[in-house]
Amino acid sequence: MSRYPQNLSNNVLRQKTSSSTTLNSMAGMSPGKISADDRVILDVSKLDQSIDPNETLTRPEVKLLYVNISHLPSVVQFTLLTVAAFGFYLVYGYIQELIFRLEGFRPFGWYLTLVQFAFYTLFGLVELQFKEDKIRRIPLKMYAVLAFLTVATMGLSNTSVGYLNYPTQVIFKCCKLIPVMLGGVIIQRKRYSCIDVAAVLCMCVGLILFTLADSSVSPSFNTYGVVLISLALCADGAIGNVQEKALKQYSSSNSEMVLYSYSIGFLYILVGLIISQSLLPAYEFCKNYPRETYGYAMIFSVFGYLGVNVVLSLVKTFGALIAVTVTTCRKAVTIILSFIFFTKPFTYQYIWSGLIVILGIYLNVYSKNKVKIDAVLSRSCECILLKVKVKKSYKPYTSALTEV
């Protein structure tokens, strides 16, 4: 006699038939074609062979300056990356403005860029030694264009500090979207939404108001500085599109692009300074102030290079929205500290024009993350409305004795 009742055997048989049908459908067989003895022929080769039964689920790798912090909670990771980004870039901005405070250094902005490119090339060489793939993928012709744009971006930006208030230069650098959009339309034939256009208009209006405020209160304001930083922004907009196109086409690494762009750019600046006969005067001047020039330039370059790595980690781990929020707050703090540490005239028009620029930045961020932001706002509104309804429906209990 069987140990199990007849109805239990029927249930097992039905489950077996159902399982056979499911497995046959997974193997590419028709569910109705089942053999008489309900045997299953499963083609394992059609399943996902990338699954390793011994593999454990791991969290995405998060690094802070090549130190793995993946084991820490997300809040701690975000705090560490944010503090590092603030710290590195605040020191970067402070040292940059401090260098140009040196009496007589104003004409030597290109020499500072030459020294900065030399340090960046050295850092790129060191970083490349830790990479397994050391093969150059992008052609040298492409790097020649990238190096030229990099020289124009950083050289013109550094030189403009000698002719503008540092806060004005920072505000201009916040408006990178304007040349990026122009470069995207011209180089990659991109189309942009109405929100992006509104963002650009806000940035343009904010820049005009900020520049007018600077020209009215700053005795050191120079139109030449505005021309320099505007050309730097145009080169910055073009370089972003060219870099994106090169990385997608040739699948190159960031370290390779940094090394070749800055090393070739170093040669460009060196040749330019020799031809213009500006190399020896800059060298002689900096030789008399080695600590204020070469010493500060080394600190300036180190913190700038480290800051780039931290921001890239922020983008990779928490997304562009969070990264832009952090960098925008950092620039705002940089402007405030610039007024605190370095005496300069102030007007409230700086505040209003700066807020208009920030509005343009976040309109751009919203256009790129519209679905995610709308979902977050929708959930937040639903939670608020739910709490309001609960409070309205709640009636405190009062006894008859209390009413008497």
C-alpha cells in the first residue's frame, strides 16, 4: 500500500506536469508537447551562462582618491565625497586667487598654465602606471585638437583672473551650458528643449547683470578679462563635445585622455611662450618668488587634479543631479570666501544676478533628469497630502465629564 493518499499523488502529478511545462517553455519547446513520461529536456546553453552559483552579490565600487569606501553606508560615502570636493576646490580657488595677488604676476597667466600642465602630465603618467591597459586608442590628430582646446580653456581662464574679480570669473565658469549647447548644435547637430533654452536665457541675463555690477563697483574691472573668460567658455563648450565624441568612438580611458591632452598642450604653450618671447621674463620673475609661484602652483595643480577625481566619483555614484548640486554650492561658498579673505567692493546686485544664474543651472539639471525629479516631487506631494488628510480626519476624544 502506498504511504500517501491518492489525492496527494494527483497533486504531485499536477505539479510535475506544470513544472515540466514551465521548463519546456524556458528551453524553447511548446508547452503542449510533453513526452509520455513527463521527462524534461532542458538546453542549458540557452540560459544565461554569466550567472555563477558561487558568486556573491556585491555593492557597486565607490572610491575616494583610490581608497575603496564601498563598505561604508551611502550617507557616509556622500558625506566624505562632498567634504573632499569642497575641500579640494576651495583650496584650489584660494591658491589661484592668491597667486594673482602677487604684485607684478598679472602678465604671466600663461606661464602659470604651463606649470600646471607640466604637473598634470606628471600626474597622468603616474596614474597610467597603475592601469593594466596602457595602449593609446585615440589618434594623435584627435589629441592635437583636444590639446588646443584644453590650452584655450585653461590658459584663457587662468589669465582672466588677472583682469577680473575672482567671483566674476567663477560666475562665468558656472555658465558652461551656453557654449556647450552652441557646440552641441554646431558639432553634433543636437536639438534642445524649451527648458534648456530657458536655462541659457537665465544664465545670459545673470551674467550680464553680474558683469554690470562688477564694472560699476570694481576699480580693477577690465573688459579684456571678460573677453578672455568668454573665449575660455567657448573653448570649454567645444572640448566637452569633442571629448564625448572621441570617448564613444574609440572607447578610451580618462587617464589616457588626461595624459595626452595635457602633455601635447604643454608643448603648445611652451612653443607659444618662446615665440612671443614671454618665457624668459616669466621665468626670471618666478625665480625671485619661488614659494609664491612654483610652490603655490604645485599646490594649485595637486588640489585641482584631486578635485576632478572626486567629482567624477560623485557623478558615478550618486548621479549628475547630486554632483551638480554639490559643485554649485561649492562655487557659491568659493565666492563668499573670496569676499571674506580678499578685500573687494560688494553690491547686492551680485546676489540677485548670481541667483538668476543658479536658476538657469537647475533648469538645465531638471531638463536632463525630468522623469526622476517629477517622480520624486509626485511622491513628496502625495506624502504631504496624505498627512494633511490624516490630520483633518483626526478628532481628539473628549469625554462628557470634560465638556461639563
